[in-house]
Amino acid sequence: MFGSDAFRLIIGLLLAFGFAQVNALFLVWLERKVAGHIQLRPGPMEVGPHGLLQTLCDGVKLIGKELIIPFKADTKLFLLAPVLVFGPVLMAFLVLPFGPTMIIRDMNVGVLLVFAFSTFTVLAILAGGWASNNKYALLGAIRSVAQNVAYEIPLLLSVMSVCLVVHSLSFGDIVQAQSKVWFIFIQPLAALIYLIAATAETNRAPFDIPEAESELIAGFHTEYSGMGFGLFFLAEYTNMFVVCAVATSLFLGGWQGPFGFSLMLPGIVWFMIKTYFLIFVIMWVRWTFPRVRFDQLMNFSWKVLIPLSLANLMLTAVALKLF
């Protein structure tokens, strides 16, 4: 039993669940600090050193709040949606390569697994918005679905370019293939398209149309309170970590250090440094650029990103065939 895959799977998921909670607490604090410094203010400073315990107190406050179910809402679906939105994000940790041996299961279809589970998040958001019996929540959920469908296409096409070069869908194989040169230097356009599409997939500014407070109150989670709202928040920050971890594996060499310095630090340290650097970039973008209009958002995907990602994929195929 203790050497079986089932036991390893259970332990891995429990560790991932614990990490997701600590990671979300840290990222909320980091976002407040990044926002504060960009806006020339200190951010949270009162609770703990430099406000480190502020998000922990906020989490305790959320747990203590009552979960209010709106009148005429679909009660079962309303309660199930926050769980459904977090579960698939957690499953992505199964195949993320934190180090040469620090991977729960190195599947030969690991890349496919991550993006297959990510589609459930869209359905959960739609379920939460529809079950709330609130027109603003439903409109936010519909916008989220349209946005995710549009930006998932260039996201997958950019990932396919890397998989085509490696001839594998395994994260382990993709990281090993970058032992000499990272794919961000071979596929710079794919890396840029992935980062833009991943920002939109996680509903982050300037693509946070589903949560446009000036138009839709709080979007699809308008009616959620207490830990229902907390789970949506937890899923968003965990999803942000997952897309950046996938980008690290696909384009930044995974657990390998730059310029042959891999032995200076353990693989997991290099992996975390790169992942949190990408998270910082996404936060930086949020507090720098204004929110785009919905028509601009959709046109940018269908008229710019998808043609560019298709052209990049075709050029990669031609180059591999010729050289």
C-alpha cells in the first residue's frame, strides 16, 4: 500500500491542497504590496511584520461569515459551484514538475491533462452565475465563458508549438529538452501569446471583464459570501500559480538554472523563483494597464492572437520538416 501509486497520489494531493492555501495567502499579500508600491504607498502594514498576517486574518473573517443563499436560487448548484471551480485547479498539481524527482505523476499526456481539467473551471463559473438568480452574476458568467473559449484557442496553439518541437506531451520530457537552451529563445512568440492568453484565462486585468466592478458589481460571484466567495478567490490565485508554473515548464527550463547554474540551487528553488517572477509580471500588468472593453477583448483574440499562434505553429512545423 505505502509504495503504491494510489498512496502517492493521495499524499501528493494533500500536500498540493495545503500548498494552495498558503500560496493564496501569500499571493494576496504580495498583490497588495505590489499595488501599493506601484501607487507610491506602503500597502498593508498593521497586522504582523509588513502586514504579513493581514490575509490570514481576512481568511479567518471569511470562515466566520454566514453563507447566504439568495431567494429562488438553485441551492444545490449554488453550493456546489465554488467546490467545482477549485477542484480541477488542484488536479493540475498532479503533473507539475517542481524538480527532477519532485513530480506526483509524470504522465505522457501531462500537458493535455492540465488543459482538460481547466475546462471544468469555466463550467463551474457558469454554474455559479446561473444558480445565483442574479442578472449581473449571470452576465458576468456568460462573459467569462466567452472570454475563456476565445483565449483557450491561442493558448493551446502556443503550447502545441512547444510540444511539436519536443515530440512529447510530458512535462518531464519538455523540461529535459531545455537542458541546453530554453524554449523562450526558440519560441518567443509562443511564449508571449501564452502569457497574454493565460492572463485572460485567469480573468486578470486588463482582461477582468467578468468581474468588471463598474458594470457588474462583482461579476459571477456577486451573491457569494463567506467561504463560498473565499473558494472563488482561492481558485483564482491557485490558477494563477498553475498557469505560471506551466509557463515555467514550457518556456523557462523548469527546474533548471540559467547558464548552467543548475547545481547552485536545488531544482525546486529555481522552479519557484521563475514561477513567482511570472506571477509578479502578471500583477505588475494589472496595476499598470486599464481594463479593455469587451469588444476589444474578443477582437484581440480572434483577429490578432489566433492568426499569430496559427502562423507560429505552421512555421514551427515547416522548420522541423526542413531542418
